[in-house]
Amino acid sequence: MAGSGGEDGVFIICLEASDLLLEPMCDTWELQQELVPYVQAVSLQHDHFLKLPKTERQAKVKILMQQILSGESGNPGEGEEEAESPGQIRMEEALSPHRFWAHLRAKYGTRLGLILEMLQLMEPMLRPRRVLVLRFEGEPTMPSASLIFRASQPLSSEGGAYSREFAPGGFSAAGLNNWLQEVPSARVPPLWSRLAAAKEAVEGSQNVSALILCAQSTSTETIPEALAVAGRSLCHGKQVPCLSAVAFGSDFTSERLAALEDLCAWSGGLSFNVDEPGMLRAAADGLAAHLFQADARFLERRRYYAQKQELGTCFMDLPRLVKDLEGDATPSRLTPLRRRNLTGLPALLVKASSLPIDYAVPSESMLTVLSDVTLVLAHRWSRSLRVWRIRRGMRDLVFGEPGSIGLDFEEPVKEASGAVSSTWRLRATHPPASALKMEEGSELVAINRVRVTPYTPRSEVARRISSRPVSLTFRLPKSGKEVAPSEIFPMVVAEIVVSELREGLTPLKTAQPPLSSAVQRVQAVKARKLPQHLHQANSILESLRGWGTMPGTTVPAWVEHLKADSPLGRRWTKVASMDLFAREPGLLYRVLLFCGEVVTLARASLSCCCWRGLLTATSKPQRRLWSWALRHGEGPSAKQRAGFWRWALRDEDAQRAAASLAAQVNPTSEEETLLDTVSRVDAASLSRLCSGLGGAVPGLEAAQSTADNIAAALGGTGRQRSSSGGDSDGSLTRLPASMLQRLLVEPWHCQRLWLLSDAALPWLVMQCRYFQVAIAAHVPNLFRHLIGEGLAPELFFCRWLQGLFQSCLTPELQLRIWDLFIFERSFKVFVKLAVAIFALLEKRLIGQDIEKMMDLLFDSSAWSIPQEEFWTAVLSVKVTRSMMLETA
């Protein structure tokens, strides 16, 4: 990579789309000093105020100050007092909160104003270059459900709402400001994965530099763990961009500033903290001198950081960029991190996984549903979403009418040291909230999508509650219906996924695809005269007719499907005579169908090379024969199941790869071992997701628990994890790394299933869509009843799918389902299983209200379904790969 001084490079401006951009740059003390003089100055300009007695003027000033701080608009029609005279109305309008905040912005300035002023100073250097602007947004303090989705959405779906490109000669600070005023502010993705994608898209350019403009001091984007993961994600590709950062505001902690400085120095850039307008000129001149000169000063910065890495004095653990410190720093001496060097990522993610994730704050799609008080058909499923969240200890209230909401709160208590010993809690309820039967002592955790903490001031709480509609989220005291702690994360994932499904995809219509096509196929299956298993057996035998027979040494037609240079093809030509079963494949298949045992199929395939080709080739008849035996016959025994899975997974290559890396990788914990396997499969996707979540790995615990339970069921000797997350008595069987590695890749996709990839949530949305179409086609009466009552069955499907349905099946049935999943390499078996559950419970669900239906679906022990009836119901559900493709 050459120096950054040329005009043929690409300059990427990363602008944080935070609410702080438009807030005045003044602290609380300055705000209080401005409030009283502003209210008095405006009030004294109105005759109505001057005619009041002194005591009434003082009381009126206090009321007006409280209205401004609480965010009340003071517009006519909100109270009887406002309608006394036109003069008072004009005074109330002049003292509206937005006018006061406009006064503060004009006097103290805003972070957006400082950013635009800095870019205006740098405009002569930026104008000749190609400039790409990326808007990004993390979350304050910790990730939430909204950030989990925004960090997972496909990069190709961003469109022009979050990025803007200026051709050479077209950049201007005024044009950037106009674009910022036009684009929407909601659902802005995080930074690092998008920056890595933008870097890869312009890698053909000689020079790539990025300027990161930060406004939120507590954003998840600048957590040191997130920056460390981001450094690894930027190393994929041919070159690492030169990063520079400017943090606006005086409230950035020293740890965050040190982490930003480390990341910028590592890539060759500079880092500044601008907390007052007087520092802008110096920062802009320093950036211009460093980035737009032809002497490649960024190489010196990289060499300087490499020396610090040698001495061990760096603040963060970042990959090595400079390979050789001797001689001049030339582009040929820069060696970006390669795949073999990603062994540090698992340890880093395990360390960052201790960061908390707020699962209480709803995402944008969830808030859209929860805030709808009309209960239209499209949003009626919010009933089940509310009950669902109550199950995990959350209660959501929405108020759409203006006026008092009838909730009294107990404010946090501040100690003499400044610490807060309590939080916002519900003290009492009055009409209209008293009809909601809220439990006293419930903790207020969010207002709309804004997190409420013990340090949130009363004015902020009052200002946000005054808006309409307003959704309040409470954390309830412990109740008897709460689920186990290990079920919290699967339920959170279900909330996010189903909200995106219901809000992002069009509703199903009976007369339109994909539901119309699925209904036709289901009706065609029901019209068949033969039972399902006999129809499938006839289809298998019918597919063999094209093979024909082999008299003497004639090569049968089915051998043509084999490669001529394959060992089996060469051996076949040497066979002088074949037995009757070899000459008549249909006869052999009839005998094996009659036996109906997977073990018999395996042993028969070992008889000779001819039978091996007849029974274990990858063509359609052979696979359908094995599927038929797994569905309608007897599967492998407990001792043979591990070998059957290894054969079905084809994990020989994975075993060799795991053995070759065993000496290089020395994990220190179970979680690190799991993440090491995941990073070998798709480290780029994992790092993109985690860098957007502040370095956290939300699905790590659930993935580890499910993998251990699979190993315990597969081995038959280990103990499963308890519901509290710990190990039960006895030693815990571990899933072999080679087998786990195969399960993570396509077509099993467990990396996406366990939310260890940035493509996980879009993939889960489509799985829920497949189930939605299938249940609507197979049990239409029940589906209409669920829609009318406001119950979304996809919530339960997504929750069950997270653990591969182990929470609602007997161990024997669970293993049969997993055998099919492993061999058929498709999640359609889980779609069929979920449809079968609802079909078997149809009579008990129809006619019940939503709470009783959800109580039944949560309690699998109350289903009382015989195992054979359950299995028969699963096999009777018609779901094929072609149906799933049509749904997509």
C-alpha cells in the first residue's frame, strides 16, 4: 500500500448517527444556569405575566421551568389554564422546550456543528478525492435487541439510507449536511462490519483511508473489546486501511480514548479528542498534514506501534501488521493478518463475552407492535408477544391517550458518596393504569427504546413519558411462571426474529403464493390412496427402473452415473459374473425395504464393491432408501449412532484439519474451544457480528449448552447440563471438534442457528417463514384461530429450534429426529416436527384464550402424546426442499 497523499485514493468518512449530534454541548450545571434567566427574560416580555402578583410570578416561573425540563409542549388544548387569554398562549409557546433547546444550541454549539466545521476545514483536501460517507450507530453502555438485529442484517440491503458516495470533485460539507437532513435516522447499522465491507469493495484503489467521527462517549462501537475485534475483521483482504479518529466531547473515558489511539496507531493514523471549538483548527491541520501528504507518514506510525508490540506496552491486543522492523518501512513489508493468525480471536471473544447484553429494551420492530393500541389484525400478535415477555419477567405497558398515565414511581436514592442504591420502581397505580394490575415494586427499565438507569434524572423520565404513544417496560418481581435462565436467550432470539418476520415480510394470503402452492401439494398428498410409507417405497423402486438388469458381465445402466476413473468404476469392469441381487437392483431394494433397518443397509454395503455402489452412492435412489429406513424402519443403535453420524457428516476431512491444528491451538476453556472451531469455519462472519456488539458473543452459552447436550445424547454416557446452566452430576461428554465443525457449516448451519454469524438472524427469519407457510397449509383452521386470538406460533418454533427441540421431546424421539436431520441435511424435519406438535394439540387449543394456549405450549409435559403417534404425525406432514425454495 502506497502513501495516502495521492489523489487517486478513497477516503471513507464514518459519521456516528447519535442523538447527541443535535444536543447542545453544555453540561448539567450550565443548563441550570441558563434555564432561570431564559424563562425570566421571555416571561417579562408578556403583559399577562407582569400583571400577576409577585408570589404568583414566582410560582409561574417554577411551573414553566418544570415544563421545559419535562418536555411538556404547553400547546393550547392540553389544560384549562392555558385557555385563559391569548397572551398566555403566546408566552407558553415562546417557552416551549424546543425553543429553549434551540437557544442552547445557538449558544454552546452541537457536535454535528463541530463535525461539519472540521470537514469544511478539510474540504480542499477532500474535494479532489473519492469520498464515501458511512453513517453508523451503536448503543449506549451495552448492546440490546435492536443492536443484535442491526449487527446481523445483510450489508447488501443498506441502500442509500446509510451511505453516500461523492465522486472526485463533488464533496462539500454543505452537501453532506443536506444529505444528513434527508436520510432516516432509525435502524442505522453499526460501524465495523460495514467499514470492512467498504474497504473490500474499494480494494482496487491504491490508497484507502478512513476517518471515524465519534459523538457518543458510551457507545458500544468504542468499547476496547469491540475495537480489538474490529482490528481483526479489518485484516481480511489485501490491505488494512489507515484509520484516524476524532472524539467530540469531554466525557470520553481515558480507556476509550486509549483504545482509539491504539487502533489508529496500529493502522497508521492519528486520534484526537475535541472537547471545545478552539481545538478544531489544530485537529484538522494535524489530520491534513498526516493523511494528505506524499511522504507516507502512516507507515512510520505502523512501525512505531510494531515496536510497542515488541516491548509489550500496547493498551490492546491487536494483530501484527509489520513483519520486519529492520530497514525502511516499505509497503512490501506490511503483512496483514491471515487466516492462520486468527487463533487469538477466540480468547479475545471469551474475555469480551462477560459484557452484559440488555434483553429488556425492545427492538424497533418489537416497539412498533407493542405500541399499537388499535390491535389491527397485522399487529394483533402483540398479545402473544406481551405474554411471552411476561414469561421471562418483562411487562410492557402502552399509553396512547394524552394526560396522566396513573403511575407513581419511587425515585432512586442517592447516597452521600454519589452512588445510587436503588432504581426507578413502581410505587402505586391510579386510573387509568390501575386497571392493568401492575405489581408494586416493578422496576422501570425502558421508555420506548430508551434505557432507564438509576442515574436517569427525573426530568428525562418525565419528558419521555409525556410523548404519545409511549411504551413502558418493567422488570417484574419473581413469579411462578417464569422460565429457566437457560431459556431466556432462545426466547429473546424468538422475539427479535418473529418481529422482523411479521413486520418485514408480507402477510400470507390463501390465494397467493407461497401459501397457495403449499396448499395444493398438501391436498395432493391427502388425495393419495396409498399410505405415505408405501407411496415412498414405490417411488424408490420406480426410480430403479432406469438402471435395468445386467445379464452376465454387461455393465448396468446405473453404473453410468459413476465416474469412469473412480475405484468403483474400475473394479466393476473386472467383475466376471454377478449375483442375482447385483443384476436386479430392484430385487435387492425390495429385500432391504422389507428389512427396514439402517444397520442392515450399512452391513450390506460392506459386502462387496458392487453393493457399495448400489447402496452408498450419493445419487437420489440411495439417499431415499436410507431416508426411508430412518423414517419407517429402525435406526442405528446407541453404540452405532456416533459412527453413523460421522459417516453422514462426512467429517474425515474435518478430523484431519482438526488434528493438524491441534498443536497450534491450545484453548484454555470449553467456550474458547467452541469459538476456535467456529473461527476455523467462518472467522470473518463471527468477527463482523461481534465487533458490532461491543465484542460480546450473545449465542456462546446457548451454543455450548446445546453442543454438550448433543454429545451427551450421542454418547449415552455423559450428563446433560442442568436448566440453570451448570453441569449435573457425572462427567459431561464433549462433542468432538471435527463433528462440531461439520455441524457449523452448510447445510446444517448451526453457526447461524446459534447466532455465531452475522447472517444468523436473516436465516432464522426464513426458517420461521417456512414454518409459517407449512402450518397455514396443514392446519388452516388452527392457524386462523391463532391469528384471530393474537398468538404467533413462530415464537415457539424459533425457541424450540434454538435447542433442536430437545426441551419438548423424549430422548428416544429426539435421537430419531436428529438422525434424520444429520442424514437429510435439511431443517425441514424440524418444520415438520413443529407442525405436528400444533396439529396434535389442535383440539386442545381451539376455543381457548391466548393465556391458556400459551400455558399449554410452554408445558411440554402436559401434552401427553404417545411417542408412536408423535412420530406418525411428523411423517405425515408434507414439507419438501422445493416447497421451501418456493417460500424463499
